[in-house]
Amino acid sequence: MTTTLRKPSRGWRTVWPRIGVRFDLPDGEAYAKLPEALAAGLVTQAEIDTAVRRMLRMKFLAGLFENPYADARYAQDITNNAEARTLAEQAARETPVLLKNDGTLPLRAANLKTLAVIGPNAATVDLGGYSNVPAHTVSILDGIQAKVGDRVHVVSAEGVRITEKGNWYSDEVVLAKREDNLARIKDAVGVAQDADEILLVIGGSSATSREGWDKSHLGDRANIGLIAQQEELARALFDLRKPVVVLLINGAPLSIPEIAERASALVEGWYPGQEGGTALADILFGAANPGGKLPVTIARSCGQLPIYYNQKPSAHRGYLFDSKEPLFAFGFGLSYTTFEIGAPHLSAAQIKADQQVTVSVDVRNTGKVAGDEVVQLYLHDVVSSVTRPVKELKGFRRVTLAPGQSTTVQFTLDREAFALWDEHMKRVVEPGAFEIMVGPNSVDLKSVTLDVTS
């Protein structure tokens, strides 16, 4: 492949140090044309020296020149030891996001005779594409069986197979045949027929959500919904008129409006890691309380893309006959308890541009069990010389509270929190009113106004 270098438009060179690639792993292809770019005047030697200096500084700070070699035996000893597995289990408990719950969760073993665990991701463990093969894994099905023991009769079925062939690394990915999946759906309905409740474990896999690095190794998809016949599996189980808890295991947010509407409860589990089965069983049966929040906005359909909470005021005009609101907003997440987040209080109603302000927020657990809440702080520049987002996340704190317990969360905002890049590409703070908003997500917010002077 031949790459043609073209002289950039005026002003490009001054921006390059801010947007260029600082380092490239593992093959250095980003720099293959750098000597030619230098000769053509597209980049200066001083800019290259600056980039190299920054990388060398990080290596010096990391001690790589004094101790360039890792201790392979030590690395092996701490891989999959008890401490590492405990940490993996803790991470798997704290990251899932409860998106919907009509009271079905947490499941109660004492009230269950038979639980059906159905779905292509129930008995498998997928860590995503950038993980090695672990020495130990716990699937969702394994975790639930270990959790309930002989107290609950657990039945299972694959329901749908997403792919017959393919993974993160192989070029070819082959979807399972529709006729085979329809037979699996029929079998799953038969298995779930006599169950008291159903856990449906669906989503994606590293074969269907992966990096596409070549025209022969594709990774993107034309839609953001469930693939294969997972929607048909879900409908068939919903039609049994039993409580259905949907657990999503996936590496990218999915557009699932019908499932979100019909499910009794909905949990976004992401890729929960090697101890995910144990942790999610704890969450599903109430031994742990979900407290995760969405780090992305989940769209209703492809037509809403790109969708994000910090859009410009003129964005997201919407489509005919559909809502422009997301399926689930950025920062959203439920709990088995409830919280009350008070209005924000400022240490000063007015500050100068080079001063700080402290924002205090009272939080109380108003429910009956202990749980985590993530208090989020957003900022909006009411009037600015350049267009700014309708809100920008400037801080968040995760707190654990017992029933009835309260605490005060504090955030400190300094000059950088209020600064913008003006039309001359200078980082400045413009005097004026700033709306300070706090809440449990990017939508349900309480606000106060801060006046910033020059």
C-alpha cells in the first residue's frame, strides 16, 4: 500500500502535538512514515524530540533504566493467587449495573423450587479480546449452582448459540444456523416450562464485538442489537408469563428496548472476569448489592448514534415517531436500596477565576439494606464565547451507607474545571454564571448557580 503525504492546511502543525500519537504498541506502524513526514515539513524535529522526551521521562520515573527486567517467577507467583482472585471477585461485584427491577431481584432461594438458567452466555466465560486464558474461571451457571446448592433445583439450556466458529483472533466468524437455533429455543422453552423463575443470560461475545484490524478481520457490526436469534429466545421465554431476569454479558452496550420493557429485571454485567459467576450469583441472590453506574449512554437504536450525555445544545434533534431520549442515560444505575441526594451547597456563591470552590452534598440511605451510591457532579457554563456541552461530568464519589446512615460528600472545583478552549485555542476561564448540578445520574440532578468573576 502506498501512502501519499500531503501538505496540511494552515494551522495543522500547531495542533499536532496535542492530537498526535505519543506511542504505538506493538508494531510501531504509526511511525513508519515519520522520516518522510519530517523531510516534507509535516512535523518538526523539535516536536519529535518533545514526544521522545516525554516517553523517556515516563520510563525513568518507572525505574526501567535501573531495573529493566521483570521478575518472571514473582509474576507467576502472584498470577491467580488467593489475593488476585479475591480482587477479581471484588471487581466483578462492584461493576455490574442494575438497570431495571420490579422487585423480582434479589432472588430468594427459600421461595424457589426450580430456577431455569437459559442463554448462550450462561455456561461460558468470555473475558474479552485483551485477556489471556485464565487458569480458573467461574461461569454464571457454575456460580449459581454453587450459591444455591441443593436448596434450588437449577435447570439449564443454551437456548441460542451465537457463533459456530470464530473468536477474537480468528479472521472468520460464522453465525450459528437459524434452524439449529430455533430447535434450541424450543428445547429451552421446554426446560423453563416448569421453572418458578427464569434467568436469561444473553448479550455478545469477543467474536462479535472485537477489534477489526484488516479487511479480512472485521470487527464492527451494522447494528447494535442482539445478534443470532437471541431476541426470539427472549420473546419465547417472556411468553411463558413467568418472572424473567435478563443478565447481559457483553463488551459493548446493546440496543434492547423490547427486552428492557418486558424483563422483570435487567442487569448489565459487561465481561465480569474469571470470578464473574461467583460475584453475579451473590448479586442475583442478594448477598451483594449492585452499585455500578453506566459509563456510557445506551441508545434505543442505531438512529440515535452517536449519543452521549455531554452533547452540544443543538444536537440530538430526534426522529419522527420515536423518542430522542436514550434507553438508559449515562451514569444510571439502580440498587436494592434507595438513596436521597440533597441539593448542592457552595462554600462561596462567587469566586474569582483563579480560586477554588467546594461543593458539599448530603447523601442518605433511605432503604432497608446497605448499599453503594455514586454521587455525580456536572457543570454547565450558562453563557460562553464558544459552544459548550449542556453538561460536563467534573467529579464523582462512590459511598457505602448502612440503612438510615448519611454522609456529606465534597468536591473541589478549581480553574481547570471552568476553563475552555476559546476561538484562539487558548485555555481560558470566562467570567459568568456556572450551573453546578449533582445527582445519582446525568438526568436526575439538583442545581445551584456559581458566579465566576475575572
